[in-house]
Amino acid sequence: MRLSKIKLAGFKSFVDPTTIPFPSNLVGVVGPNGCGKSNVIDAVRWVMGESSASRLRGDSLTDVIFNGSSSRKPIGAASVELLFDNTETTLEGQYANYAEIGIRREVSRDGVSNYYLNGTRCRRKDITGVFLGTGLGPRSYSIIEQGMISRLIEAKPEEMRVFIEEAAGISKYKERRRETSNR
Ligand code: ATP
Ligand code: MG
């Protein structure tokens, strides 16, 4: 499974609908300070279910919506979709047969946030469930942001364990066990 495209609209500085293609396994995003490079990564973590405003570099969850500039008015909603090519290395289980997997999140100014999996409305849990154990997730090691290496070095053993369990592919079983014992 490989990220092939990100579609953004109304998300942070990406006010107009924008498609960012990732045509190969190695892509560099370059540009001057403040042009929106980190906003692209924020968009990826947001769709995957990040629910902490500060981790998205804002004060509230609606801060991800374009809030206006010197030449444009604020708008009412933000939407981001990640498209994954699932033809080469595929996800296991129920998603194995999909050639493309699209996950989308939308939020409006009233704070209502909706998730979609291949166009069908779903829960946040369904989105995190697709990627659990793959290393991709709002806080997993596939996104190494500024300060993360020192956080890992300074992590307490139980925090470090969360990363190791995700890398070992066992976090999805632990999550299922937790859900079963909560029932
Ligand atoms: P650097 O090279 O300094 O790391 P960068 O390319 O990573 O810069 P970002 O942090 O991605 O830049 O983008 C910052 C820009 O995004 C700022 O100009 C900021 O005004 C704009 N921005 C962030 N949130 C919003 C929002 N909700 N509405 C409009 N613009 C926003
Ligand atoms: Mg940046």
C-alpha cells in the first residue's frame, strides 16, 4: 500500500481544491518558509484521526479550516482525502481486494467531523482500524516529525513499548483484546 495522492480543500493554507500527487516512492517537498509544507503532513495526520489540536499546531480542532488571508475570506469547512495504491503490497484482510483505498475526513465550523472510507461514511475507529499494525497512523513511527527522535530517546519504557508493539504488528491484536474485554 502506497500513498499516491492527497486531495485538500479548505484545509489550512490550501483553500482551493488541490491535488498533490506522489508519483514515486521518494518525493521531496520543497519551498520557502511558511509556504505550507508542514501543513501537508498535518493533513495526513488529521485524516488518520489525530484529535489533538496542539499536535496539529492549532488551538482548537476547527483551526484546520482556512481562516482567511489578506485577500480571501475564511471558509466554512475543510476536507482532506488520502488515496492509497493498494495493488503492489496490499493490506491484509477485508481490504486486500481493493485496488485503491480512499480515506477522507471533513470538518465544518460547528466542529462536526465526518470520516469516509472509499466514499462510505464510517467511524474514526474504522479508519484507525484499517491502518493499525501497518506503521501508519496519526502518531505512529511512519511520520517522524521535528522533536520525535528526542521524544523517543527520552521516552519512558511504557511509551517506548507502544512504538515497539506497533512495529512488531501486535498492537492490532491488543486493541481487539481491549475492545473484547470492555464489552
Ligand atoms: P517552514 O519551512 O517554516 O517549516 P512550512 O512550509 O512548513 O514552513 P507551514 O507551517 O506548513 O509552512 O505553513 C504555514 C502557513 O500556513 C502560514 O502562512 C499560515 O498562515 C498558514 N496557515 C496555517 N493554518 C491556516 C489556516 N487555518 N488558514 C489559513 N492559513 C493557515
Ligand atoms: Mg514546516
